[in-house]
Amino acid sequence: MRRNVRAAVLTVLLVCMGLWSLAFQGCQSAEVAPKQQWSPQPIESFGSVAGKWDGLLVRSPKVRGDDWLRVTIADDGQYEFASYRTVGMFSGRGQFTLTEGKLTVTTERGTATGSLYVSDNLRMLRMSGVMEDGTKYAAQLQPSQ
């Protein structure tokens, strides 16, 4: 009976070691995707950023949840936005200007700036803003349908 117990224990150990070895080799051979390298690109015309963009809007100081932001930019710099919140939707429209290769807007409620970044064939619009009460917002927007 002792031989059967030893044989069973040895079999379990060998199986466990084999599984561990396979798992460890699998982890070693998994390649890590290179981190996206974003480079700033000056916005020379509104046409280069015209279209629909969306992404997460983060507020500072932090609140319970972040908002989903959708911005549509026209060829002439007019924009419409909608911020989707758990309590409802906040929307508006306005006119961007181009200042030193960036989108800018100033309203009675605050200011915002948008910068274009590229990586390979991908584009990202980084928006940041400050409201009149000092609340800061930031978003990384991707082109959308």
C-alpha cells in the first residue's frame, strides 16, 4: 500500500511540475506589445481635425464617475459636443480658433485647448480645459463613426 501512495504522490508531483513548466514557458514566450508612441502634430487647418471624435472625459477634482464625450468638428471650426453623464446629457456648440497649431476656445464658462497627436496611421485629439470655478477637464479623443 505504501508503494501505491508513493506512486500516486510521485505521479501528482510530476503532472504538477509538467503543468507548471508549460505555464512558465507560455509566459516567457508571450510578447509584450510595444507602447504606442504619440507625437504632437500642429493643426494647420480645421479640415485636418474635422469629423466626429469621442472618448472619456476626466474631471479634476475627481467625481464619482467620468463622462463620455463626443465632439463633432466642422471644416470651418464650428463644433458641437455632448457629454454623457449618469444624471443625463450636457451639450453645447461653439467656434474653435487655431492658435499656434492648437484648437482653442474661450467662453463665459471657461477655456479649452485641443492638440493633435499621431502614431503610425492613428490620430488622437487631447483636449484640456478649465471652467470658471477652477474645475479642470481632460480627454483623449479618438476618431469615431
